[in-house]
Amino acid sequence: MAMFGLFGGKSEAAQLKKLAERVANKRSQSPDRWEAIEALAKMHTAEAVAALLPRFTFYVEPSISDQEEKDAAFSGVVAAGSAAVGPIVAFLKRAESISWPVKMLERIAGPEALVERLLELLAGMDTEYERDPQKKIQVLAELEDRRDPRIGPAVLRFLSDANETVRFHAACTLLGQTDAAEHRATLAARIQHEESVRVRVRILDGFVQKGWPIEDAPSGLIARLPTGFSLDGKGAISKK
């Protein structure tokens, strides 16, 4: 923050506030917003990172300018290193879209730390009906592509979520884990009780791909098999 050294404490804070306001204002002139982004990106402090993050909450025309501004803000956040983690985690919790904070956290802290933060976020979510479950869906979709022994136990309860898309992504995430077999019984039980054909098909596809039988299958399960699936007397599932 050497550039503000001449101003003293109060003036320095005022300058930071002014820059933050320019970055966060969609209606700011593009050159002014760009200048503010560049200034904040050089500071490498938690306060500067917090001022840069709102730039990821809106879109401006033309698209090339929007991307350039976001790329510059992203570079400034990442350059702050560990000082950026706190503001990014706070932003992750309140942001409508998690794509940018996920990229930042992974770049700075690594994939294991990112999974930890995503699971912390997921832990604060429930399985009851909500008008807009998009944040929950985004977190589960992000976890689908990651392998970590902590993921399965954290995601399991979302197989019973009120939202069908949440249940679908929960099934995808569980089936993708290296320890997925540990949750085979729960997934099998879900086939019988799941209302969504899409979710049942996804779970059954997973069983077929992994060669898992459904042992001691309840009599009502066969009636719940979607078209194209069959279950033999030994519990083996096949798909036409």
C-alpha cells in the first residue's frame, strides 16, 4: 500500500473506500473501474481483496471488457496469497455464483482446502424445501469432480433432499467417489423410494457400471425399476 503512504491513516482508508466503490459500481466509467482494479490488485492485502471481489457479481458490455476486468481482479486476488483466503471464504458464503471464489481458493490454498471449505458451506444447508436451491446445487456439482473421503458422508443426506436436482447431483457425487461402495446400501434403498425416474436411472447406471448387485432386494424394488433395467434372482442388475 505504498501508493497511499503520503496520505496518512484516514486518507488511506478514504482512498481504499473510493477505489472499492468504483470497482463495485456497474455504472462506473470503464477506465475509472479499470484504474481502481489495477490499484487494488497491487496492494496484496485482505482489505484490497475484499474490495476486488464485488467485481465478480455483475456483468458489463462489451464482454471482452468484462472478462479483462475480471481476469485482472482475479490476478490481484490470487497475488495476495494467504491474506485473500478470509475474504474469499466470506464471499463464497454470500455469493450467488461460486465459480470464481472456487477458482481462487483452489489456486491459493489447493484442492484439499477447497473441499474443506465447500463441505463447511454444505454443512450449513438443510434438505428441506427452499424456493431457490441453486447454491446447494452448485456446491454439489463442484464436489462431483473431486475425490475426497470426506465428501461421501457429507453428501449422503442430500439423497433425501426435497429438490430433485439436488438429489440427482448428490447421487452423481456419491457414485463418483473412490469409496462409493461404502454407500451402496443407502443408494440401493434410494432406488425403491425415489420418485424421480432420472435419479433412479442415474443410481442404477452406477450399479451397472460398477457391477454391484443389490443383495436381499425387497420385493417392491422390481416394480420401481425404470424401463430397460432388470434384476435377476441373485440381485444382479442389467440394462438393455
